[in-house]
Amino acid sequence: MPPSPSALAFIPFVSVENMMRLVHHFGIETVLRELTDAIEADFRRWPLFEKTPRLASHSEQGVIELMPTSDGEVYSFKYVNGHPSNTAKGFQTVAAFGLLARVDTGYPLMLTEMTLLTALRTAATSAMAARHLAPRDAKVMAMIGNGAQAEFQALAMKAVVGIEEVRLFDIDGQAIRKTAANLRDSGLRIVACETAEEAIEGAQIITTCTADKAYATILTDNMVGAGVHLNAIGGDCPGKTELHKDILSRARTFVEFEPQTRIEGEIQQMAADYPVTEFWRVLQGEAPGRSDVRQITLFDSVGFAVEDFAALRYVHAKLQGTSFFQDIDMLADPDDPRDLFGMLQRAAPEAALVQAAG
């Protein structure tokens, strides 16, 4: 029997503080491994989901987006921004929150911060793709762009793929030092590099994650040798890329949801008939992944709502039996569902007392 409406008037809210407590309680590498598996499980049932390119409001400063989806039983959305200039102001480049809800009643199940959770799910999605597309026994990863995502990406590749060495490069030396310091006790060998060319030397996986909202060439064609896996996650809006188009001409490219990636990903540089494979087809056995040791594979990841859906459901399940949330009074719940105004009127005496006390 479903819970009564009154039992659903309060819903769990996961604050930033509680999200951090949850991650430390279970362990960040455990969370990344489990989250990778949760995302892959939902990718394997991809046809069940409602899918649409995210709703984006673009400005010169950045973008604000809504990312909704549903599997027919549960609905989710994420609100997220991307403002590269925020760092110079002391703000996060990305801030986000998300909601999980029941389809049958429309009632929310959970509200949570998603700035940390987005970093975790983005890293887990990268690791999911890499364990199917990267060269077997890949041990070295180059991390080009050492901002807020860098440590999460490195730890996910360690936990899921088995990476042992991470080679760091950023045009901002302070970002390299920050990332190296944060990963000092991770069990990874950390190599700080002075150029992107130095960073990719010997790497089987190359992750690009830069912030500038502009067409850019972080990697040129001559920098990328045969047999590597490219994990391009920085190009995530129209007018923003990181790879020279000649690299794409040599690579086999995998995407999340093609209609969205055509607008926002590296493939926005390419002709409309440039061939790509939606990654879920690899998991379903409908399309091959890496088919040759010398093949260049590219995961052109822009982030998609199904990944947020999986992350939200993962956190909701992890809350059971913990104190890593607080109940919030979010739903108007009159005794008679038709008498919303009566509920408002009955609250008048209490409101008057509060006003008098204030």
C-alpha cells in the first residue's frame, strides 16, 4: 500500500554538508564505483527513458539549464548552471540542485544539492565509458584542465578502470598544484607537467576538462597517437570545444544522446552526417566498442539527464537508515485536498503570534 498523503508532506532534503557526510561515510571510491554501476544499469535500459536535449538559457556569461527525464515510474530533473567567469569572482563554475519524484502521484521523493553530486556522476560516467572503450590494462591517464572536476575524474578512473598514474596539466599552475596536493594521498602517482604534450606522453586515457566558453584547440591532431581513449568532457555547450576537428576525423566517436551532443559536444564542429554511436548501444550489444588496439576512441560527453536520474536514485537509496538528510515541509497538505484556502485560513492565528513576537 502506498504511503498516505500526510506521510508524504515532508520530504528528505540533502544539503551540501550532508552530501559530504554521506560520501565520507561510504568512502569516495566506493561511491564512485557504485555510482558507475548505477549509471550503467540505467544506460542498459535506455529505451525506457523520456529523452530530450536539456532546456538551456544562454548568456554571454554562461548558461542555466534544466535536465528532466523519467522512466515511467520515477521522474527527475536537475537545475544546473555553467559560468566559467565565476572562478575569478570566487564563485563555483557550476552550481546545481535536483529533485526526484513519483510519477503516479507527482509527489517529490527527495530534494538535494547536486553540485557535488554532479561532479561525482560526471566522473562515474567517464569511468563507465572508459571501462568499455579504453585500451585493456590502461594504467596512465592525462588530465588536461585541473579545475573542480579533476580529482573526481582521477579517482573514478582509479577505482573503476585501474589507473595508477595521472599526469596533470593546466595553463594555471596553481590549479596543477591544487590537484596534486588533493591527490597526494590517493595512491596514484601524480606527475605535474609543464605542457599538454608532456602530460599526454605515455597516457592511454586522455581527459580534457577546460572551462573557457569558446571554440578552443586543447589537443591538436599531431598530439594524439594511435590506440588512445579520449574522454572529452569540457565541451558542453554551443560554441565550446576542446579538440581539433582532425582528431575527430580519425576517431570512433561515442556520445550519450546524439541530438544533444550535435548541439553542444565536440561533434558540433563536424558535418551533420558525421557518424557517432550512442553509448547505450555498446552496452546492449547493438554496436561494437573498441575493435582494434590502434583505434582512437572518443567519448564526447556533454552530460545527460539519465545520468542525473541514476545519481539521484542512488543517493535516495543510500539515505535509508542514515541521518544524512533533514525532512522539509515542502507540500501543502490540507485535511481535505479540495480545501487549500481553509488550510491557509486556519494558519492565521499562528502567523499573527509569530508576527507579534517578531
